[in-house]
Amino acid sequence: MLYDLTVVQFSKMLKNLSVILEKGEYFANLKKVDMAVLLNSRLAPDQFNLIRQIQIACDTAKIGVARLTGNLDTVPKHDDTEITLPELQARITSVLDYLAQFKEEDFANAAAVHVSQPRWEGKYLTGYEFAIEHAIPNLYFHITTAYAILRHNGVDVGKKDYLGPMSYKS
């Protein structure tokens, strides 16, 4: 279950983010707006800009899965130096490639592992709690915020872009 909730869904949402960013690029070209303006936009003065939202979404996906599976030593390193859309798209691709290496069996003990972070001051969550209470909501928060920044700037994106392809049955 945690494999599907993290690797599968994180991958889907990062792909959706990539498509949303492509629509942002199309908008910028059409309206003759420097893409850097969109990438540096934010919804509030004290909020991270679009670039940082994308970086954090990527970090949440890769580090969250690594923590759940005990693979922190394999996490791809990103220096948070991206300033262009191609650099951000490359980061998303790098994280998608990393997530693709995981299999369901890698999550056999994930629900019970103890997950901690320095800012939690010695406290921990079980892997299940970490996934449900932290990693999943954090990923959605940053992708939603990225979506909202683009939408606020006039990019023609909607709920279907955010949700992406669905597994409809007939």
C-alpha cells in the first residue's frame, strides 16, 4: 500500500507538475512574458516562489521514499541551483528516474520504520504515520501551490491538469 501511495502517486503527480510547467512555458511564449517572471512568482510575499515549490516537491518525493525504504544513501543530490525551466524539468526527470528504481517489495517494512528529522527534536513517526501525515500532504501542498502560482498568473491550467490521467474503467 505505501508503495502505491508514494512511488506510484508521487510519480504521477510529478509528471502532472511537468505538464503544468509546460503549459506555463507555452503561456509565457504566447504572451511574450519572460519565463523567469513566472518561475519567481509567489502567491504571498512571505511564501516560496515557483522554483522553490518545485524543488521541495521533488525533495519530498525522493527523500520521503528513501526514508521509508532505508535508502537515504541513494538519494540523488540536487543543489537547489535551478533557475530555468529546463533545469527544473531535468530535476523532475531525475526524481522520476530515481522513484522508478523502487519496487513494491522495497516497502515490506516501511510502515513500521521509525522516521525522524533533525527539526523534530528527537521525536519520530512510524513509516505509515510519516507517509500519511507528512510526506503525502507535503508533496500535494507544494504541487498545489505551484499550480496556484501559475493559475494566478493567468496560465490556462485546470483541475484535469492537476489530477492528470485517471484510471477510468468501462
